[in-house]
Amino acid sequence: MASNVQTSTLYNVTVTASNGCSSSGFTSLIVNPNANISETDNSGNAPNDSTICAGDLAVITATGGTMYSWSNGATTGTINVNPIVTTNYIVTVTDAGGCSDVLSRKITVTQKPVIGITYM
């Protein structure tokens, strides 16, 4: 029997042998919170769209764990990034129970326009 359990649950299990003898026991299924990733920026096409102008800053936040391991070597839940080219940031989020999830966020970098001034 498959079940989509979304909350921690205690189950009573009874097993009956072919000779008619049975035994019961309890087991629990602990559901750990889901990891999540979000991004904040103030440049690019629109705020918080994971697109920034070259030289600007984006803040990427992972939640749902107690340990974080980013592809850039950071170990905090939030990282500040200012890539010069489009970059994919990957984080492994691990909760207190030892369960892990891997998430990623691509920050797209667009170049600022070049201003040309001519004198007459």
C-alpha cells in the first residue's frame, strides 16, 4: 500500500503467520520539512527575477535545514553573490535527521550598456 504521507505518523503493524499466530508492533514515519531556495535582487528586468546587471548583487537563501553546503564553498543558509557571468549556485540542505536535498538557483547576468560620448 503506497501512501503520500506529509506529516509524521505512528503506524500499528500486525503480522499473521500461516499457522495463525500474530504479532503486533509500532513504527513511526518522520517526515522532515522540505528544503526551499529563494533569491532577492534589485536589478535586471524586474526585482527578484534571478537576473542582475553585471556588477550588482543577488542574495540567495536556502531554508529547511540545519546545515548548508554551497557550490561556492559557503556553509550558511544565505549567500551574497555578484557573479560577472551567468552562474548556477547549488546547495545541499541537510536537516537535523540527516536527510538531504539538493537545490540550485541560476543567476543570469546581463551586461550594462556601453555609453559612447562624442565631442563635436
